Amino acid sequence: MDNKFILSCCSTVDLPYDYMEQRDIPVLSYTYRVDGKEYLDDMGRDRDARPRFYRMLAEGKLPQTSQINVATYMAFFEKLLQQGDLLHVAFTSGQSASVNNAYVAARELQERYPHRKIAVVDSLCSSSGYGLLVDAAADLRDAGVTLEEAEKWLLENRNKVHHQFFSSNMTQFRRTGRVSGAAAAVATILGICPLMRLDAAGAIKAYDKVRGKKRAVEATVKTMAEHAQGGTDYGQRCWVCHSDCPEDAQILIDALEAQFPKLRGHIRLCDIGPVIGSHSGPGTVAVFFFGDERPVME
């Protein structure tokens, strides 16, 4: 019996669109607005889209992001349900309420298509960590597990995807009100980099700060060694992403590959897309890996 199902996700996985096509994972795109104009989070299909986005940030423009509504989810899901059973992995509820609209759409379509299975999982993950979780689910799908088995695995493992990151540019955090103007100014003068992670609810939490990028990289590598499955013998995938600072990301990759010699393949370098980048701004570098259970944080 063929157990294969359709696996889908949203564009906030921050992976290249062509990679998602290769893995046969349909993607629903978020949108964002700048100066009243709507743009699609196209995951790199337009090569100038992300450079243009970060140029707009540099010009002081403040993008606005919004939820995906029920009607958009329904149109996306219904097209896929006409082809087979569907498992959709949604962007974390810790950063967007969109997943609640996905639940509503799935319930309504289940009544309309009683012969199909449809399930929505809140990933509790963001950016390329969300992508790492979806990619692992695609491995399971391709290995022949059932939709129910894949759903169960996602629920049991979504909080084991660690999101460890730092930022060397506080401009967007100040603009969005995440930190005060005074705090951002002091951090900039002193070269302070806040250290952040996702908690068990999939929300961003700052938990420490260091002075300078070198110490930020060292702290990030140390944290991965403490939490990764197998410690420095970690042998699964590890991905890094950045917001318009590829040189900083490469420094982190070099440090990680030196510390973790048993990684599964090379570390994939990804771009933080405009939806996540609207909140992080430029200068953010993140690493994603499978580890112990993420903590609950106040």
C-alpha cells in the first residue's frame, strides 16, 4: 500500500524555493508591505528581492508583516487535497497566530473532503530551524512512513530543534520597539551582541549578551556543544542562516565545522527572508540543530 502523503509548509522556512521543489514540498508564501506596496516572500526566486529588501531597511523603511488568512489557507490546502492526503507544518505560533487560521481551514476542508486526511502541525520553529524540521519530515515521508506517524514524530521532536542566534546590529530591534533607543545606542557603542534562542513555545528570548562578534561566535558554538544530541559528536544536519551578513555567518560555520567533525554533510548556509528579517533586521546569524528539549523561559 502506498502511504505517501503531501507535505507542505510556509515560506518562513527560509530555504531556497528550488530546494523545496527538489524535495517535493509545496510552499505557501507570506507577504509583507513597504510604503503601502505588497511584496511576496518568494524564497529567492527573484534574485534581487532580498538585496532590495535589506536596502529598504537601510533606508529606514519599516516593513509590515501579517498573518495568512483562512481563505488563503483554504485555497492552498484544497488544491493539494485534490491530489492526496495532506500534512501541513505551520510557522510557529510563538511568532504568528497564522496557524490558528490553518486549523480552521483544515477543519472546514475535512468536512468537504471526508475521504482525505488533513493534519496541521504547529512547528514551534522559525526560519531555517523550521526548515530543518520540515526537511526531516520529508525524509520520513520518503522512507514510507504514514501521515499519522510523521505527525506524531513532528509533535515529539519539534521542541528538539534548537535555534541559537546573535545579532550585531540593533537598529531593527530599536525600530520595532523590542529594545529602547538608549539601550540600542549603548549596545552599538560597546559592540554588544545579544544572545537569543527560541523557547519551548517557539518565541524569541534573549538570555545573555557578550561584547564583540568573536565572543558571540564562541558562545554560540559552546551552547551547541552543551545541547546538541551527542555533544561534539553530533552527527545530524546543521544549518546556519544570516540576515545580510554572510561573512559573519561563514565565521560561525568555520568554527562549527572545526568543533563538530561528524556533521551529516556540509553546513547549509541560508538567507533570512523578509518576513523574519522584518523583525530581526540585518546583522543576525543563527545556527539550527537537533538537541535536547528546548527550555520553558520567562
